[in-house]
Amino acid sequence: MSPKQAALNPDIKRLYDDGYEVEIRNGHLIIHSVPYVTADRHVKTGVIVTDLNMNVDELLPQKDHQVWFLGEYPCYSTGSPIEAIRHTSNVQLLWDGFEIQHRFSNKINGQIYPDYYSKIKNYANIISNEAKVIDPAATACTYKVIESIEEDSVFRYRDTASSRAEILALSAKLAMNKIAIIGLGGTGSYILDLIAKTPVKEINLFDGDIFLQHNAFRAPGAATIEALKDKLSKVEYYFRIYDAMHSGVVPHTEYLTDDNVQKLAGFDFVFICVDKGPVRKLISNYLQEQHIPFIDVGMDLMMVSEVNNLIGTCRVTMSTPDKSEHFQKHVPMMEEVGENLYSKNIQVADMNALNATFAVIKWKQFCEFYQDIYQPHHLTYSINSQSLTRDETTGIQEE
């Protein structure tokens, strides 16, 4: 829901009509210039904020009865704090450049508010009525128009998951300008599925292959028969799906070679999802020369014919400008020769998804979205022991 669309909602329109200074930003309803009394009995103005529970262009019932407040803690006209509404008091960054100081909790007769209008009006009255005792002219209804900011978002619809979880400021850490996913055969497609839910501005897909029936069984979602008959390139197939959610998906129907690897110049991060050693070597060498951080993924599944089941591992190896010397030690770079079981390319959707998940978690740790106390640059998961080992750590050293 855009600010203009939100203004047409009856709840929000009533606030406008009453003269409140209303702003819609980042999935939140913001009420400016709410007068309140400070501890030294001065009248100042603060800001009331609540998140909007939305589904596309529709406002849904609010999820709770609480609001945030930007300003000093509001007091009675006597200067004593209005403790009846206090929930917590600590500085919290809602999104980049927007901090709140307090969280309030109050109900009317113990009931959840029927709408956003009632919620805002109740909190504004509790706070500003005390200011009126000192200054009868104090009011939150100034009829001043606040120009709501139309955010320049990469998403086709608002990321309400982040606003509901109160992690908008945290999610902003993931807003790289350009990343690349090289290889969309299995693990790469699941990486795309996860990255498309982040505010990365541009997601470039590189793969020269066609999306065929066998690919559908190790890819996210469900391919239609019609899509398989179209024989689209993998990057075009995934572009059509994820462009519906993320506006920055860029397809490149080509393999990377000596002739075009320089197309990766200027990228912020790269995911390498290929199974050919020489291609991996070509790409990784170029990225290291360009000081571009990247993650390489790999899977090695083998059939144990005696017991008729699979064993194997999946791997995530990260290289950064600060640490890259370990990469060749852990990653196969040579052409496969002879009768190698890996050439059968045994892949299963759950292992592709798991490999991708480990890779994206590692990337998010690199972006400081997740905490990373050991900072491993090489991770290996083993199926038969359900174990995850970490190596090449640069953080806290294990004893």
C-alpha cells in the first residue's frame, strides 16, 4: 500500500480529516507534532508511530494495541510520568535514520482497538490532554500536511514481514547494489529464491542452459507443463517468476568464459553455483583479482549400492579480500577425469535447498545481519552424521 492508497482508507482518512499530521512510511503510520509535558513541565511535541498490517492495497486488523513514541517520556501536567501507558523505554532503530525512545501499551476498558483511528486518537488524547492543562492551545490536530515519502523499493509490494518483525533497519544491511548468481541448475535457484526476499538492488543471473523437466524436480516452486514446453533459458524462466516480487532481477542467458568473465566487474558479491572445476577456477580467480567477495557452493552425493541409500556432503566456502588463501585448498578446481560418481550429478531438492540456505546465511553474516562469532569461511554438512563442521575461522578461536 502506497501513502496515497493508505490515505483513502477510512481509518487513515478520519485522522487526516481531524487535522492530525499524518505520514505513511515504511509500512508505518506516523503522527507528528503530538504535544506532551516533559518532566520539568515544559510542553514539547513528539511523534506517535504504529505499524500498519497490510495486504497489498488493503489495511487488515491491527496486530496489537501498542504504539511507539519519539520524544522524552510524556508526563502529567504535574511533571510525574504517565506510568499507566509505559511498556518499555529504550532507544530502538525502526529503520535507517528513524529512532524511537518509548513503547506504550494501553487499552480502552481492556479491549483491543477496533481500528487505527481509535488507537491513535486514544494515545494522542492521553498524552496531549496533559499538555492542554499547561497550554490550552496545545493540540495534535494542526491540519498541517506532511508529505509522505514514496519509498524507492525494489519490491513490487511492501516488505511487511520486516515491518511486522520490527527488523527494517536490520534488513537494510542487506541492500547491496549488485550481486550475481552464477549457475541456476539447483542450489543457485534456491539461493535466488532466498535473495529475492531481500532488498538487494540488482540480482544478476548467469546461466546459458535451458530449463527442462529434470530441473523442475530440484528447483523451488512448481513448474507448469506449459513452462516446460516453452523451453525457456533457466535465467528467463526464473526471471519471469521472481520479477513478480523483486524488480531488480536481471537475466543473462550465457555461460561465463574467458571472453566475458569481466562482466562481473563492479559487483558487490557473487554466488558461484557451478559443478565444473575449470569454470569455478576462472571465475574465482577473476573475483579475487578484483577484490570481490564471493561464496562457492558444492555438493557431493554418492550412492552406497550395498545398502541402497545416499551419503554425501554439501559445502559453502567464502572468499573475501581479507581472507582468500584457503580457497584453493577446499574447492575442486580441476577437470573431472575417469569414472567419477559425481559426474552422475546426483542432486536432490532438499540438499540443494539446504546448501543454498547455508550459503545465504553465510552471506547475511558477512553483511552483519546475523551474528557470527567464529566467522568460518568454510562449512561442510555431512548427511549420514547430521554434522556441520566449520573451518578457516577468523573470529573467536575455539579451544
